[in-house]
Amino acid sequence: MINAMKVGVIGCGNISAIYFEAGRKFRNIEIVAAADLHLERAQARAEQFGIPKACAVDDLLADPDVEIVINLTVPAAHYGVCLSALQAGKHVYVEKPFSATREQGKRLLDLAAEKGLRIGGAPDTFLGGGLQTCRKILDDGWIGRPVAATAFVMNTGPEGWHPSPDFFYKAGGGPMFDMGPYYLTALVSLLGPIQRISGSARRTHPERTATSEALYGRKIPVEIPTHVAGTLDFESGPVASMIMSFDVHAHRLPNIEIYGAEGTLAVPDPNCFDGPALVRRLDDREWRETPLAFGYRENSRGIGVADMIDAIQSGRAHRASGELTYHVLEAMHGFHEASESGRSYEMTSGCARPAPLKMGPLHDCAEMSAFR
């Protein structure tokens, strides 16, 4: 029998719709309240998804029925909302990034441990069928011992399409903090924790110009680096090269590739849940697409929450953990700090490589059997 836990969502902006959908997909998630600084947005989501309560943030935090808070606020508000939720005795799952600073992230980890609460966060795309199949390929030795990797995400930034792009260019934004969590989390889930980082970063333009129809011509001040390049040394041995940029108009580089002693694995877009996963071994003359052996191929954001609930109820570790999200947060800062100091950044945190999901029949989003 699957027991649901009662969940409240704080932040009812663009990303919230898929999390409210998770309340319908996963039988152990029961969303009972929606809150936002703008009450009308909470009311609109509550009406759209049949949520019984729309309220102010403080009212949701004071609600004794809410056991878990999903924090979908803008990055600058992540820490404050997570802190308040933990202080209110509630488990927390937060959108990326974990917090704006390492000090804030460490405080959240310590407070959760002190109170015996779970904390974790996005992205949870590494639990999708595409990346879980890649994990199986690596664990089964299809390409031999991993030696190196590459990771690239390069585009012209969000000001051409996003309805409110300003926060992308403030502290906690930029290509590293916007897309870096997907790529770094994928790499850590596949290769394990990071030991050392070198990096170079630049802010190419002091301001950006919005080109979307609604905001056309609006000037956006840029406070953070918009092109970041560097290398990561993993504790298990591989060396990865990474570029995160909002300054590239076109390129032909892959999302992620992992190079092993006996072949290469081309990893699908870590911002998505599906494939393809491509393998080319030493004796292959061309790439072979590997059938995805796991479920959760559609947009399953919220699977990290469902896994956390199952972990709370069974007493095991959850996969999209606070330790993982903090390790990724430190790594992102590590790139910027390495660039500023001109020296490699030595990581101070560690994390367990998240356990893989169970392989078997393609799991329905309603089922928890893949998690244990």
C-alpha cells in the first residue's frame, strides 16, 4: 500500500505547473496547498489543478497538515523559504540552485540534520530513463573504466523567450547556475563526487537586451559571468571539460560524452528525462543506440519528491539529496572562484553517488517499485 504525504508548493510561476502535475502522477504526493507572494497566482494554480488551499506563504508554513514544502521561488529567495520551512518542522525540496551561497547551503544542511528533517532538491532528471540507462551502461562496464568526459551547454541566453529574464543575470543566475546543475548532477550521478576544479569566466556584455515580443528592447544589467569554461577532476579518476555559456549563437558540440578505456558513451540532454543513449565501443564502426531500460521517460519533474517521500517512509537515503545538491552548488561556485583566484579550487564537500533505480518493467509514474 502506498501512503501519501501532504505537500505544499511555494512559488507558482512558470516551473510550478509540472510539479503540480506530479501530484497527479505520483500516488505518494498529495498537494494540499499552493502559496505565492502574489496570491492570485496561487489561486490560479489551485483552480487549475484542484488544490484545496491557496494562501500566503506564511499561512502555508503555519499549516500543520503540510509535511513537505516544495520551494519553487526565484533563486534569491531559495534560502529564506527553505530556512523558514525547516524551522517550521517541514521537510524541504527546492528547485535549483540549492541556495545562492555555500554558507547558506551549509546552514540548511546543518539545520535539517539538527531537526531530523529531509532536504533535497532539483534537478531530478538524472532519475529519468535516459540517464538511468547511461548509469547502467557504465556500471556494467560497456565502455570500460571511465577516463574523461565533456559537457557543453551554449546558447544566447533566455532574454529572447523568458517572460521575466532579469534574475538569470543576477547572483544565483548565469549559465553556470541556470544549466550547470543539470550537467553537474548528471556527471556526479554517473562518475561520483568531484575533487578539484579549474576555471575561467567572463562577463561578455555589461547589459543584455530582451528580444521577446512582450519585453522587446528592455535593458537587463548583467551581474554575473556569462561564459564559463573549466575542468573537473573526479575522485574516481576521470577528468571532465565543461563550457557553460550564454554568449554562443551556434555550435556543434555534444551535451555530455564519457570516454572509457574500451569505448565512448554519448549521454542524452540532462535537462530531459529520455534518450537517446549512444555507445561506440573500440570494435564498432558506428554508434549504436541503446534501448532505454528504465521508465520515467516523459517530463517527470517531481520524481525527486516522490523518491524522498518513499525514502522517509522506508528509512533509506533519498537520491536527490541535500548533500548532492550542496556538492553541485559548491562546484558551481568553484568554477567562478578558480577564475577569480587564478588557482584550482579544491572541493570541501563530498556526497554519495546516488543509488540507481531498479531495472525492470517500465514503471508507471504512479508506482514506487523502481525506487527500492
